[in-house]
Amino acid sequence: MFRTKLVTLNNTPQELSFSDVVDSHYTIIMTNTSSNKHALVGDSNVSTTNYGLRVEHDGPPIILENINFKDRFYGISEDPNTPTTVAITVIERN
């Protein structure tokens, strides 16, 4: 099953994964659709100094495979005054 959503990020961590439980391991694809700001991805405490991934505004999508259904991803904009939009695609394995 495919799931998609757009998430607009600011300086408050927003969940990028789906809030309902995905029943199996899955692949998540994160694409920054903004024209000038990066998205910073991490856990629920993600910040401009504490993040795991940076999704470039002019870069390729980030693809993470074989993700456990309990894992959660959160994101913020690199600039708290400029929103950043991220397109999320989840591919569930059955």
C-alpha cells in the first residue's frame, strides 16, 4: 500500500511518519518541495543543532528502507521564519 502526504514544517517538530500504526516494515521517501530551505529530520526533539538527516531543497529524495513500524520521524525547517514543505511517501510491505 502507498500512502502520501505533504507536511509544512516550521520551528516546531512535526511528525513526518503516519500517526496510525503501519502494520509492517516499510520504506519512507522524503522529498523537499521548497525552493530555498532545507528540512531537518530527527526524533521528537529535532532542532537546528540536533538532527539526523538534512533533506536538501535542491537535492534528491531521501529513501529509508526496512523501517520498523514503531519508528517515528519528525521534521523542522532549517529557518524558523520560513516554512519548508516536505512530500512524504510510505510504501508498506505486506
